Amino acid sequence: GLLTTLPPCLVKRSKSHNFLLESKTPIDVLLGCNGWCWVQRHVDLDNRGVEVITVEEIERIKKRHGTTPCDDSVKEDLTRVKNAIEILKICFRYVNKSTITVVYKKSLELGLSTDDMMRGENIIACSAGTRSAGAKIM
């Protein structure tokens, strides 16, 4: 996974700061109220029909997940989500599931590589949808 930081005032309070971002590869995002953001590929904690899943089973799943190698498309998706968060930070916009999704989808729509996302004119283009959504901090 990837860790990034942003000013805590950009993390809008919500019921849950942990969510699944539907991208080409499912991505888990954890937004800390302290401004720390953790982005990782999705950990599937499917309990396979069992009502209660044990802590030991969760630890085993997480260990297997951590030792499974990532392919390049997963790494690119993780980087794209991290860059979306960085763009929102640069533009001083709230960071939440909807604003990350807007920037992520706009970067794909514009056909930008993960490197090109962080160029000045592309930062403005990618964040355009967040401005119309009223996601700016005043």
C-alpha cells in the first residue's frame, strides 16, 4: 500500500473514513482524521458463509494478502488513487470517496498517465469536477 498525508482540515468528518473505491482494481482507502491516508488493494474478508469470522482467520487472510505480489496494473491503480488525493490536497479540496472518484475518473477520461496527472495544467483539469460539486474549503 501507499501512505500519503494532507492537512487534517481536508478530511471531512463522516460516519466512515474507510471505504472501497471501485476502480479497475478494487482499492481500500483509509482516511485518518489526523490527515494520514492509507491506500491499498482491497483485502477480501469474505467469511465464506460463516456467521462469525475469527481474529486468527482475519490475520491469516491479511498475511496472505501481504505476501501476494502486485502486478503492474494494480500498482498503477494505487498510484492513480494516491495522485488523486495529492491533487485534492494541492487544490485544497475536501478528500472523501466522491471527490477521489471524480479526480480518478477524470484522469482516465483525459487519458493521463500517473506521471502526467501531477503536471500543473492536468492538476487543474482533473480537479475541475470537484469545484462544481462545491467541495472547496472556504
